[in-house]
Amino acid sequence: MATVLICRRFPRLSRVTAFSTTAKCKAESGSSKSEQEKEENPETANTRSESAATIQLLNPLDYRVLYNPSAYAKSRAASQQHAARSSGQALGDTFTSPGKAQVQHTFSNASSQALPSVRNALPKPKSKPLLKQTISACPSVAQTKEEAEKDKREMHDSKEDPRMFQNGRPEYKSLSYDKFEPVETLPLEEGDSILHSVAVCKGSQSPGTITDYFCKLSRLPVEQHAALVSEPRFNTLCRCAVKNIRLFSTSELVDILKACVRLVVPPTHPLLNACENEFCRRVWDMNLDQLLLVADCWRCLERSVPSYLSILFSYANMHWKDLTLPQFVQLLYIIGEGRRSPADLTQKVESMILKYLDSFMLEEVGAVCLGLFKSLSGISDHVMRKIADRVYLQMEDMSTYALVNVLKLLRYSRVDHLPLLKELGKVIPTRIPTVNIQGIMHITLTCSSLHYFDEGIMAAVAMSLPSKVTYCRSKDAAKFLWSFGCLDYEPPNEEEFYCSLIEQMHRKLHEFRKYPEHLLTGLLGLAFVKRFPEDLIDYALRDEFVQKTRGSKYELKKDLFTLSKSVEIECPSYQGSRLSPQLYQEMTEMVLNFAEQEIYVRPEIVEAVSLLESMLGGPEYVKNHMILPHTRSSDLEVHLAMDGHPIPFNLKDPITDKKLKDFGVSLTDDLMAQLIKGTSSSQSPVEVENEARTPGQEGREEAGTPNAGDSAVLSGGALLADARLQVEPKSECCLEVPPSLTLDRQPRQVKLAIQVSNRNHYCYCSKRLLGLHCLKRRQLQQLGYVVVELPFWEWFPLLKRTRLEKLSYLHYKVFDPALLSRAG
């Protein structure tokens, strides 16, 4: 049996299931690796200085480690390269670090030079074995190229990738800046001559000459640009341009701005300040092509220009009917990159999308969706479905980047489009190995946000991720864990998959200080599938981290509440940090207040409570509340004796309860007639039928309103055949329990937690329970409850049926003999 060090960074990984240990951890190998990684990630080293290099399991029975050595085998050079990227990479849209190209170039040269020197040093035939050994110990040129290609594929350039659509039509050349446009390089001598002229003339040149100087200097070799921008004579030229800014024609001013883009002038440079002010002044004298080109240059310079964009949007609003297709797409790109959506354009944008939808190229469809997504623009379900209709028919011809942009908007608009999702399951799994990590994350997150489970997609993601995991930002790792946990899916390579992601969470621990929501997202995803890395949980529940969550733009108290209470129930031996009692009380009150206003009053729940009270004997036999407030959904609690009779327990006020009992449990002739015949002596069959209320449409939490399960409607005849109601008036004022439930046992009780489920508890178009609700039922069972479900595909259709049919169904559910046998 191989000895393995797994999940080295988390000393206490709690997995609350039955485990059998088949792997050992080597402390020796762990210590040397730990020292190496302290150097690679100095920010995270201190947080784990006291961690042991072993895994302590709460219940180490039947724990299996599936270890694949080849999945972790990397050359030392590749490991250093990945570590440098992990520690130096800033969290945000861009992945490319400034020094990346240089690092790759140096690495390639070193490798290619090392091999010839080895060959030259081994002239004698007897040294051949040593030659083989030495060469095998060094990375080959092929390996280096493979690593470089992998890095290139994984790197996401947030400035260039969204601009791919601009290559599709020649019209975009007048609307956008093309950094790849070939320009003739200016000799250094001529550049020095220009700077000399600037120094001699000291600003006396004409606007045309100044513009010509900027254009020529921007054609100097790229490696000279940084030195030029800091050159005093260049600053003299900039001051001269600022002084004469109003004398330039608009085309000259545009040329100067394009030269600044080529030279990578800092976004806060005084020359750019003057240019922005002048362009804002001239907007109404410019044409739309010029306005869009200038806006594109500001994007390339990474300069925020809210005033200019506001004026641009006002101009576009006035000339909306004149927009050509390329102008419209470029405008949406600018809107997205500016991260703001002009409210008065929303309706016009939708009408223009419908106008040009069939004429868009597929890359343009992706660009439109990305612009709407980045600007958080609302889009109607109708337009989103039209876009999805266009995409799913041509998905195989669409680039993965454009497709991912469509999925982002689909997720944001929460529109369920089954044909697109099904086609995605056919097209995307084979592409996953070639998609960069951010693209894979968005694909996975779309599936989980829409509650759509496709095992082919999820398995492909799981198999590809361990080898790519070092490219994950903290956000990516957290979203992967959340998505798999939300869909309650543990892949075939689950140990390798979860181990790699949890270790990456440790590497990115310093990022969670700035983005605390990502840590909680990942830990909740792990909790859904019964995984509890205790050192990360301890960090998340510390007072200092809880304080950081208060500064987040997201409401994170509920997530802290769910995590902490789940650990309390499922990890009884946990000794780490816990939330304060005050926060527990605050969160419990907040959740219960929400439940009273939004959950307890739902028609399907109100109806179930009313019928159960009638059936069992009164309000004291049923309690509609949250047994586990941290799971954010309600339960109907019922207690049964072991002989099957209901036990009153909801006794808040004896006087009130007595009045309710007298009012609610008297079995009159009318009630008996209604139970037996389905009608009351004072009501017609039509009136009784109308008593069944149709529940209001469920608010879409994340995934629309799927129609799964409607085919499983229980017909009245079939239901009555399966669950006949045997009733006689009894002194206990409750329905008689079938003889099969009478058991000769000591008086004990069974606590039922009745779940009135809805569509949003399940994956889309399936009966696969989502992770949060799996967690809830698991914890209820651990606390001694027997979970009984009224699934929406049975209960919702019954709400339109007769009272007798509903009572018969509830009687069958509550007095199921299997419940008592399981509890016993």
C-alpha cells in the first residue's frame, strides 16, 4: 500500500460519514514540502505555522483515499512557476502578471541551453547510462513548450478577450483601437532628433507638428516606451500639448490619444486629464464613430471616465435610430466595460437586440451578452429566450469564450432554457480540458445557479480541475466547491478533486481577508457534501474574520449562521472558534421574522397545517416552525407515540389551547359526512372542490420555475385506493390509527419533521434534492427526527382536489407503518 501525504495544508479535515483509513501521511515528506511552500506563499505561512502535517478525522471509519500519483507529478520548475503566479496574482478580472512573458522566456532559454551542455560533456560511450539519467532528470524542450502552452491557454486577458468580436467586421476598425495594427518602427536616432527639437523649440511648434511628434514617438520599439514616458523632453512635449489643447482639431486629438495608448501612458497622466476634459467639451461636435473610438481608447488606457460616458450615452440616446449593427455592439461593449447601465436605454437596447439578432455573428452575440452582464443590465425573459434560441441551434460553431458569455447572462437573468442546457451537455464536456479555469468556473456556476444537473458536464469539470487548480483564484475555488455542493454531486475522483480545491483555498487564504464572502461560499459548499476542514472553519468563525464580513457588500450573517450551526450538529468534537451567542440570537430572530412574513404564509403550507390540525385533533398536535433556523426553511412538527397515536406538544397557553381544541376537533355529523363522502351537508360538491387553493407561483430563488414532476399528479381514484381512511368517532378526538401501527412497546415517541417541499428544493426538471436541503434532512435525522416529505409533484396538484383526498393523502403520509418501524 502506497504511503501518501494528502490535503497537507489542512490538519483536521472532518468528514462526517463512516470511513476506513487506507492511506498514511508521511510527516517527513510533509515537512520539506511545507518549508518550500512557506517560501512560495509567505502571506499564508504564518496562519498555518502551528498546523500538524497529519489529518485528524472525527469518525475515521471506512475512510478511503483515492490517490493518483500522476495527477500531482510536476517538474520543480513548473511548480515554482505556478507558485509565483499564485502568490503574485491580483484578485480580479485579469490573470496576466506583468512579468509573466519574461519568466516564461527565461525558463525556456535555460532549458534549451542545459541539454546541449549535457551532451557535450559526455563523449565516451560508457557514459550513456549517465546521459539518460541526467536528461531524464531535466525538463525537456517539449515539456517546457507544453507547460508554456498550458500557461498561455489558462491566462485570461480581461482587456483583450472581450474584444475578439472586433475582428469579425471591417467596420470595427473605425470604432475601436487595434493594438495589433502593424506600424513601421521608428529608428532610435529619429526619436532622439524629435526630442531634441522639442527641447530646443520649447513648445513653439504648431498643433500639427506636435501631433506628428506624438505619432512618430509612439512607433519607437516597445522596449523603449517606458523610458520615453519618463523622459523630461517627452514631458515637455506633453505640457506643450496641454497648453494648446483647444487648438487641435478633433482628428488630431484622437491621434494623440491613440499614441498615448501605444506608449501605455499612465491613466492618471496630466495629458490624459486635459484630453478627457476637451473631449467632454467637444462631444456634440463629434460623430458617433469618433465618440466610440475615444471611449475604446479610454478602455485600453484603463482610465475611468464616467463623465465622458454619460455624455456618450446621452448622445447615443438621441441618435438611437441611426445606430448601425457594429456601432450598437461596440456601444454595448463600452457599456459593459464601464460597468454601468444607463436606465433610459434599457428598452431601446432590447428592441435593437431583437432587430439585429439574426444578423449578429456568434462572437457578437457573446459580446452583447457580456456587455449586459458586466453592466448588470436587466433583460426581459422574452429577449433572453430569443438569444438562447439563436445560440443553442449553432452552439457547436460558437467559440467557448462567446458561449460562456451567453451563459453568464442566462445565469444573471435566471431564465431556464432547457434546449440550450441540453445542448450544452452535448457540446461542452469534450471542450472542458481546453477551456481555461475561469471559463470552466462560469460553466459550472451556471449549472448550479440554474439548479441544472448534468453529470457529463460535472464529471468532465471534476476530472480536469486537479491539474488546473493552481490557476484558480479564491473566487474560482469557492464557486467550484459551492457548485458541486449545491448540486449534491461527488464525482468519481472526489478525494483528488476536493483535496486539490481545499489546498488551493489554503494557498489563497490571504485573499479571503479582502473577499470574505468567497471563503464562506466554499465552506458551505463543502458542508453540503459532509466535508468540514476544521482549520478553515476555525479561521472563518474567529471574531476578527466575522468583523471583516461586516465590511462586505454581501449579507454574510446567514452564511456564518448556517456554517456554525452545521458544525455544531455534525462535528461534535470540533474544538475551534464559534460564533457568539449574541450573533446566534440575532440571526435566529432575523430568520424567524422572515419566515413569519414569507414562508409560514405560503398557501401550500397553510393548507397542510390546517388539514393536519383537523386530522390529528387540534393546533396542539402540529407546530409550523423552523426546527433548524439556519437551514432557512420551515417544518411541520408532529409527535407520535409508538402505538401510532398523536401526542399533543404545542402547548404555549393551556387556556387558548383548550379553546382551540374545543373549536377544532369536534367530529360533527357534517365533518364525518365530509370525510367519508367528500361533501358537507351545507355545501355543494362544487363548493367543496373550490376549497382546495392553488399555491402562488414560487419566487425564483435562482433557477426559474421548472415544471418537473407535473406528470406525477396523483389522481383521486388512485390515491384513495392506496390510502383509505378508516374513521370512527373516538373520545381522543382524533382519527383512529390503522391496527398495523399498534406496536407492543414501552411508551416512547417519534418526532416527525414534515417537509412541504417546492420546486426550488430540487434540481431543475428532476427529483434530485439540492445540497442545502440534503444538509437539512441529514441534520434533522441526526437530531432524532423522522423526515416525512410532501413533495411538490404530489402535494401541489392535490391542493386543487377535494378536502377528503387531501386528508387521505396526509393520513397515509403521517401514519405510514414504515415510519414507526424505522424509528423503533
